[in-house]
Amino acid sequence: MDMSKPADHPFHQCGWASAVNGGYKAALRVHFPHPTPFGVNAPWTKRYALVQAGPKNAKGGHVRLEWNPAGLTAAQSHHLFKQLEVFLSIEATHLLHGKVTRLDIAVDIPGMRPGDYIWERPKSPLRRPVYKKGALETLYLGSTFKGQITIYDKAVQQGNAGAKLTRIEARMRPNHQVYELHALKNPFASLKAYALMKAALILSVPHRQALHRAARAEGLDSAFADFPVAVRGTYLSAVKASGAAFWKPVAYWVTWPGALKKAFPIMLESSVKK
């Protein structure tokens, strides 16, 4: 998230370090305190927010904030923005008008792996599967520039290969100001999950499994491209009628306002007061 800030701000007096690499001249870390029954107190966690200042190419916001609000308590999020306000003089109004240049929103689905279903996203011609030991580990749908859906094996990433946990992650570059995020369109709305192995297809199990692998890697239209025209439409309709019952993107999106309020508590409090 980029934020505008006067160039004459005395960052050197606030614990900033000189940034040798990267696109900014100075940087610092704001660590989060461990939650306690008495509020946000030390000792600090290893998790931190990265704050950078002074772009070397003079492009973008003067201050850049990068952090992952997932897993943070409301008090920890409040601590972050309070530190920016108290020590860096970056008030909530600056944050409200900050431009969000990268936004990841994720939904975790326990009890399944990415390759158990066929994932389709219309109008996303780019499809890139990544396999490991014959198993689909990650599937990229669309480009990061226009908004990408990434479906990957979260259990493997966490080092727990015996578990089943799939993460569906929307990776966007909205370039909207923070106060506009409440009106963000559901990035999961067009994503479909099909249970091809349970679809009403007159195919033997081996042929059905081969079709599942082809559709998983190349998409439904490509997988059925060599089928006779007389049955292609019927088979495609049968697969599309096998939508996975667990996948409910509209229901998931109902939680977005709450997640937004948790991630930006001090900013939303400011907007309400005004």
C-alpha cells in the first residue's frame, strides 16, 4: 500500500535504516506484540510489517506499507496503525487515502487437495498447473496483472504432507484507495469447481480418470476437444452440472466486510468519526 507523505519528514529520527537494496531509500520493521489478557504488551512476535520510505525512482507513494493481516488479532492490527500515527506522524486520514497496490484474499478448504476437482475460471485463458511427484500442487488461473486465482496445497506448504488443506487465493493489484475496498467485487465469483469423477458420464473408470487429469491440466474445453461433436456438448453439460457443493463463493464473500474492518481498524474508526 502506497501512501503520500511530505518529503521533508524526519524519518532518520524515527529508527529508519538505510535500504541498500530495493526501490526505497529507507526502511523499518514494526513488530507485533503477543496478545495478552491485559492488552497488547511485549514481548514482540517475529511477525512484522515492513515500512519503506523515499522511492529511489521518485515514483509511487512516498511511504510503502507491506504486511499480512491474516492471523493478527484486532489489537495487533490496531497497534500497527497506532505506531504509524504516534512515531511516524502518519495519521489515519493518510492511510484511508493510501493506494492499495497488492491485495491477496484467501479461502482455506480443509479435507481436499487441489487436484480433487476441476477448477474453471471463464475469461482467464492463462492456465498454469504445477505438479510434484505426479500430484497437482499449484494451479494458476489468469495473470497477476489482471487478477489471478492461485489454488495450491497449503498442507504441503506448511510441511504437513499427510493433511488435506487447499487454499484458494485471489491475487490482485486493485490500485484503489483504502476507503474504496468495501466496494470491491467478489474475486471468487466466477471461479467454478466441478466433480468430474461423479458426473453423469458413460465412461469406464480408467477413461474417466484420464479425462479428469486432462481437464485438470488444460481445462474442460481442451479436454473435450477431441470428442465427437454429437456428444461433446452433452458431456460438457454433465460435467458442469456436477458443481462441487462445498464451493460457495457468494457465502464466503459475506465475511469480507468483517475481515476488512479487522485489518484496518484505526482507519475505519476514523472514517466513521468523520
